[in-house]
Amino acid sequence: MNTAFKLFICKGYQGTSLNAIAKKSGLTKGGIYHYFDSKENLYYQVLKDFFTPNGIPKWLENIDLNIKDLIWKGFESLKEKKKYIQDLVGSDTDDAILHYYTFLYEATRKYPEFQRAIDESDKLKIGVLTAAFKQAQERGEIRQDLDPEVLSFELDALLQQLSYLNFVNPGIKQNQNMFKRLFDNYWLRLKV
């Protein structure tokens, strides 16, 4: 399944053959059929394993931190996310992000239940972030006139976009201090 996953994420469903999977894994095509009745079944099992919910992002595990530190952990997590995607795809080139997003898109269009899994994970993440922003308002760390749920969506969208830009934007690739500058600018809008 690991070999199949690497091929599916790099070449897509259509671009991956059972012959290629067999060759890379050291199995015969018949050996694959011993475990999976078709390429589609193997693909589905790979996706099922990949989309197994794994909870909230590591940087959100302690929402009792002051909100400024928690948000900074989100910005810092972008480096880890880039490495995670590179390792997943098996490439440290910029096109790793293209393979990753293409894989997600193809999988969720072919099997909508995996899009629902992503949506549920996002809902959980937004819920935790919203609770953190509410606590921060109660502690007087951020402005009271801001909607905690909207702040959560905004921060999540910003971090997702920066995750993509971390691969393709020359300004970020050449200036690793850019994340700190973006964080500082973001924080200015929240603080009391």
C-alpha cells in the first residue's frame, strides 16, 4: 500500500498501473490481486488509510497558551507542513505541492466521503480555534469586537494559503523571515 500510495500521489490514479505498483513493490501482479481485487480497490484502501482522521493539528493541542504564542505556533508549523508534504510525495522540489493538491482533488472527487472527512477535520480545527479566540477575549488578550469564529476561518485560510506559497513564492523562499513579518502584521490587527 505504501508503494501504491507513492505512485498514486505522484502520477494520479490514471497514471498508475498495477504493473508499476507490482514492479516497485517487488510483488507480481498476481500477488497484488491476492490482497486486492482491482486497482480501484487498492486505490480506495490507500485513500481510506490516508484519510483516517488524525485529530487537530499539533500546533493547536494546547489552546491554554496565550493567543499570541498559539498563533505563532500556527505560523511556525508551516515549515513542518512543507516537510510533511515533501516526505509524503517523496520530492523536495516545488512541484511536491502540485502533486499533493492534485492527489487530494482527484481522491475527493472520485470518493466524496473523503471530502466529508476533510470537512469534518476542518470543522473540528475551526471549533478549537474559535474556543481559543474566545478564551483570549475573556483574558483581554485580543480585541472584543472581533468575531472568534470569523477569526478562526481567517487564520486557517491564511495558514493554508501560506502553506502553498511556501513552495512557490520566491519572496517566501528567499526570505524565511517573511513568516515572522506576516505574523507580526496579523497580530497588529488583533491585539488590544
